[in-house]
Amino acid sequence: MISDPLGDSASPPQSLKIPASSYVDYYRGKINEENSRVWNRSDKVYDYIDQWAKYLSVQRKQDDEIAYYDEWRKDRKPFVPFTQNSAPGSFNLGDAENGLRYVYDKYGKEIAIKVEVIYRLETRNFRSGQYAHTGTAGMQTNGNPPPYYGWSSRFYTDLPTGTWSAFENKGLSGVGGNAQNKKTPQEFVVMPSVTAAMSFLANFITGHDGNAGRWFSTLKPQQDLYNKTIKNSNPAIISKIENDQ
């Protein structure tokens, strides 16, 4: 309550003879002060409301983006990040999947299919000791020295780390391919990762105009047989990658 400057009486005692204008001026000043305080409080409230409005606008936008992402994610298969945890001697199917995903993204579906099928033919579906130890699809040194071991340097993205020896797989021996050498162990190039080995193979195929049969032989009849085998094979990993898209 606004206090009376002249006491509790509603009007000044007649004996004081104070003009009524003194009351008017005083109360007018008090009213202005109250109005000023009210408006100051109102400005603070409006500032507070404005800040909340801006916050809610940002929050709503974020919520909309999260909701959109969640809706988009429902139709996606779990993403397998590119990792290369294995080392020569323990390369496995997981390394093959990571490598083929890399090849698919960089070189495209057609080359990736050829790379997968060549690996399946040359490594007994990624189960051979040669694959586990070298990461390659049967890259023989043929007695050539490091660092390229007789292979073109332009196909390498990573250099070999050494060699490993074993008897070669049967491959297409007996169905028109080269005869399997059962007497002498073959020396194979060891790559630092399956991805590096698959990148080499992808570059090799691309460098031979897409002729995957060139990996198998320099002779056209055997190349044709190899390409026919690739065409009739099932690239299961690439099919899985396609379904993940």
C-alpha cells in the first residue's frame, strides 16, 4: 500500500492549509514509480519468455532431426565399420568382408564381384592357409625379389611385408585350369592387410580392362574359362553389402 505522506487522514487537516495539489503530485509520482517497476518486471518476463522460445525452437529442431534419423535408421541394416584387426597368419572372413566393402565403395559393384569370386576360387571360400597367412588370392612370387616380387608396382597401394610358402590349392585343376603342383611348395606374397591385397587385385583387374581371367592365366582359353566361372558364381558378401545399402 502507498503510504500517506501527511498521515493517516484521507485529506489534510484544515489547520495545515496544505494545497490539494501536494497530494496530487505525490501520488502521481508514486504511481509512476509503481508503473515503472511493473514495466521493468514485464521486460524481464518478456526477455525470459523470448529466451525460452529460442531454446524451444532449437530443441524442436533437434528433436525433429533425431526423429527423422530414427525413422531413417529403422530401414537400415547394422553398419559394420571398416576395421582391420587381424594380422598375417590370422586373416579371416571378417577381414574379407571389410576389404570387399572397401573395394565396393571405391571401385564399384562389378569389380567388387570379381574380386570376391576370385578370392573364393583361390582361397577355398576364405578358409585356406594361404589366405590366413598372406591375405591374398594366391599371389605367387615365382622367385622374383622384393619389394614387388615380380608384380607391377602400379597395382600396389601397400607394399608386401614378406613371403610365405606352401603347396598351392587345387583351384581349377582338372576342369581346364592349370595343373596343381603337388611336388614343390609355392612362395606367396604376404600383404599387410586383406584390404591392401584386395585393392591390389582390384587395380590389377582394372589395369587389364576388367579381364579378371588375366589373374589366372596369360592364355585366352583359360582366361575365358575363369571368367565364365566367375560369372556363374555367387558373390554372397557383395549381395549382403547391396542389401545393406
